[in-house]
Amino acid sequence: MVKVDNVNVARKVIKFIDAFEDHDDVQNVFSNFEIDDSIVGQLEE
């Protein structure tokens, strides 16, 4: 697992994963990142 402990990096990772999930030719998306709870709280603001 890769820990994401920076708000800007977390936003980029989520945006990147969302782009893959939204693509018509992609069936499954897997990842190995973990966002710290404190960062998740900041993302929800």
C-alpha cells in the first residue's frame, strides 16, 4: 500500500482514478493507495 499524506496528491490520485472509472473501455480499476483520515476530512470540505 502507498500512503497518501498530502492533500494535493490525494486530489490528483482521486481525479486520476475517477478518469479511469469514467472511461468506456475500462471494466475494472484497482489501486494500492491509502489516504490518511485527516486528509479525507480536508477533501470533504
